[in-house]
Amino acid sequence: MKEDNALNQSNFEIGIYTLGDIVPDPHTGKVINAQQRLTEIVEAAKLADEAGLDIFGLGEHHRLDYAVSATPIVLAAIAQVTKKIKLTSATTVLSTVDPVRLFEDFSTLDLLSNGRAEVIAGRGAFIESFPLFGYDVNEYDDLFEENIDLFLKLNEQEKISWTGRFRSALRDAEIAPRPVQKQLPLWVGVGGSPESAERAGRFGVGMALAVLGGDPNRFKPLVDIYRKVGVEAGHNLADLKVGVTGHTFMAETTEQAKDEYYPYYSNYWEYVNSQRGMNTRMSRADFEQLSSPDTALFVGSSQQIIEKILYQHELFGHQRFIAQMDIGGIPYAKVAKNIERLATEVAPVIRRELSK
């Protein structure tokens, strides 16, 4: 895999993302409102930009316990208070959005941000958008295939004629506005499905790999499938980019990080599982196992995080790492401190090591 690891590593990108969840603080029981959550998201993006991080991602949900349903609108607000950081969805539920509307929204964002817009498309953690917008979740794969195909065509052509199953046909339709970038970068979010990795490779788009726990080695076959299928489909290996996303929390020492993070992390999983009808709690012993040095949970000292990123790079040869830092009701002050640590203590070392 040495030849893969050597691809564009001098430009290794590091950033953060949020899903905008609104969860009670496990220590106080306090729940902030959506307005405050959005304000803090914009502030986090501004801080990440000023600190020199490369990417800010924003997820999409259509639930009262999440603050962000209109991702491009929030990213457009962020574009006005940032200068350099790339702005991406994380993720756009592509099966339940009109690709023309999506392209126009993110092309507009690209103009407002002077060429910083991206799209990460995927299924997302929940499926509430399917009934909300009148789609059948059983047609997820067919919807995704058709919509990604159309989005890529929109990326290439100012005028388009097209016919599909799930939306009205296009006849010499003008697709406006056009972005600053020649094409909007498109990534596919992949959780653990070989079929999703294969799809990303076949279309030749980036693959954003959600490595949220367990042994990171179990994700390597997905990266191998992605690259193999992509090359077989005629795409250049150098264009088949991999990003890794993961839950992240740092402190002065690994033990301090684990002590601080455990209440929030267990709170997050208990809340998410309760939304899926499962009443399960995470013990401290379970958390200790999940956060051990050889696992995919990025919790520890800055040095511990550096070691985990570099170890995963040996496995995947990826081009970017994006950390999710604000789950489980973590107060903004702790999120801000983590952004600063990532930018000042972790990112410079990773960039230096991977540029050798």
C-alpha cells in the first residue's frame, strides 16, 4: 500500500464536522435551544478557520433533536464569517433531495464562499427524510443511484436533457448558477457497507469513511474495494480520495480525556439508541475498551490522537481526517478547546509526518 499512501499526502487535510444534535448535558440536564446551537456551530466554524483547519462539515437531519435541516443555508452563513476553510455537507441524504436543487444550492454556496463548497452524500443515521419528502425507503438504492448520476451530469453541463424514474425529465434545462470551481467536489459517505464503497469507486467520487469505533482494520477492505472498483471503472487512482471521520476528544493526558469524555460519550450513545427503541447504557468498562490505543475512537492526549491518525493512515492511505467533537451535550467551551488542540497540537505534526 506504499504507493497509495504516497498520494498527495503533502496536502493532507484536517478538519471538524458536526451533526448539530441537541442533547441534554449529562451533568446539568440543561438543553440548549436550536438558535443557540446554530450560533455555536457558526462560532466553531469561525474558530476552526482562524486556527488553520482545512474543512468544516455540517450534517443534515429533519428532527426536533437536531438543529440543522437546511445545511446549505447554515453553510452560507458560515461562508460569510470564514475565509479559507472548505465547507461541506456531512452528509446530504441524496436519496431524498432533488439533485437539481442540491446542485443549485451548493453552487450558490460555492459562489458565496469563493470556491469552498463540497458535498458529502449518504444515507445518514436516520431515515425520517424519506416519509417527510414522500420517498419510499425501500427504494433507497435506486434513488441514490439515479440522483448521484444526475448530480454528476449537472456538474459537467450547463444545459442538460435527462430522463429518470423519480423526478420530472429535463429538456435543454439551464442549470444555474455555475460554481466558482470547475466542478463541485462530491464524496460518498460510507459506514460499513461494501456496496456503498463499490458505488463510490464506480462513480469515481471521494469516499468519506465513518470510522466510529472498534478495530480500524475492519474498515480496510472497504478502502480496498473502493480503489479496486474505481480503477477498474477507468478512474485515476490519484483521484480516488479517502477521508476518515471519527468521534474525537482531547485533553492534557489520555486519562483526563477519558474521564471528561465518558459522561458525554455514554450520554450520546444512550440517546441515539433510545431513538431506535433500544434502552442500553454504556458502562465505564465498555468505554475503556472502546477508547483503548488500538481502537478507532479518537480520545486521549494530543499525542494519542496523532498516533491513531498516523496508524490509520498506514492502513488506509487517506487524504483527510475530520473529527466530530460536539456530541452528547458537550458544552461549547470544551468544543472550542478541542478545536484549538486539533489545530495547534495535532495538525502540524500530522502534516509534517505525512509530507516526509
